[in-house]
Amino acid sequence: MRIVSWNVNGLRAILGKNFHEALASVNPDILCLQEIKIDEHSLARMKLDTSPYGSIFNPAQRKGYSGTAIFTKISPQSVDCNTKLDGLIEVPEGRVILAEYANFYLINVYTPNSGGNLQRLQFRHETWDVEMLKTLQNLRKVKPVILCGDMNVAHREIDLENPAENHFSPGFTDEEREGMTNFLDNFGIDAFRKFYPYSAKRYSWWSYRMRARERNVGWRIDYTLVDRAIEDRIQSAFIRDDILGSDHAPVGIDIDLSPV
């Protein structure tokens, strides 16, 4: 099974670019999208044909902001777009979709950015990351969990181009990195680093400014975290930085999730 995550920075925008070509190139069984930036009314007017995928959408209430979606060839047993995590935010931002499959849970997440002035850092560190870890730990008591999405943090210095200059920047603060460490210590593994533990300059996001992508001045902030219970089933992990259309690249894994 191939599971892919992609922050598309606007579903309507990416559909007008290369989305279908990118989808064919990556060919996922399950595709998790973040930052779809579309509300329910606009989504209904678009009348999307997502075949051969079934689609699940969790748009934000705020127009043109946030939101997540899953395109899946395999029908989940259940779907929850109203998780406790989304309820932590006063106006729901559509940041989480929990899909239950026969042998695993899948969480598609668009983690809140701490903000240019770090105004949301305390919420991110003390509430969001804490509650997400609790959710992962509770779910994995039932069946293994895979978490993927834009987690808005570069965990290690190797995960961004200029770590010294960005020590206090959103996405590379000590608090955000500690949150990722807690996920890895108490839940699962960073699938990409399982296969490429020391690979530098492997990024998933680039600023639109200063020709950052052309110069590969980026950050790796998109992840697939896999429950340690099924770590040995991961066959490969990848970043498709050759696929354009967004400021993020698709990331993903190939994994054997057939019954034991």
C-alpha cells in the first residue's frame, strides 16, 4: 500500500495546475491533503470527480483557510472529522481527519503554525502536541496508527537549510522540536529517517521568496510517522521534490498492511 501526504496550498489552485498529472505520477492508494483552503459551499459547487478514489473532506469554517482531505481507493470502516483536537480550536479549522481501516488507523493532520510572532506557540506546545500524543497512544491500544501530514516543524538541524539563523523561528523553536521528539519517543518512527538517517538537503517545503526552491533552501516539515508496532512493515519512504504546483512536495511511504 502506498500512502502519500501533500500540502497543496489550495485545492482549487492545484486542480488548475498539475494535480491530476501529479496524482498519476505518485499513484497512491491513499492520498492525504492539507491546506485545501476551501469551504463546504465552494466544494459543493466544484462537483469534483475523484474516481477511482473515494473522498473525505474536512474544510475549515473560515473561507480560504486550512482544511484537510483524504482521497482513498480503500473504503474506511469509519471516519471522524470532529476529533477532540479540532474541538480545541474555537472556530474549527479542519485540521484533522481520522480514518479507521481494517488493520490500522490513519490520521491526516495539518498542525497549526506557531505564527510569525510565535503567538500560537504556547497552544501548539502545551495543548495541540500534548493532545495529539494522547490520541495516538489511545488509538494504538486498539490497532496500529499511521500519522501523516504537514506538522510544521523541522525536527533536527539536518531538516532545514539554515538552522542557526532559524533557532527562534516558527517551526524550529525548542518547544516545537521537543513536541516531535515526544512523538518519536512515545509513539512511532519518522519513516523517512528510517531509510535516510543522515541525508541532508532533503526538504518538503520552500518559501516562494528568493528562488528558494530553485536553490533548494528549504525545510522538511511534512512527515509520515508510523507506529513502532508496524515499523518493520515499511518498505520505502520518499519525498517527491520533483513534483511542483505547491510550495510543498508530496511525501509518503510504501507499507505492507496485509493481515498477519
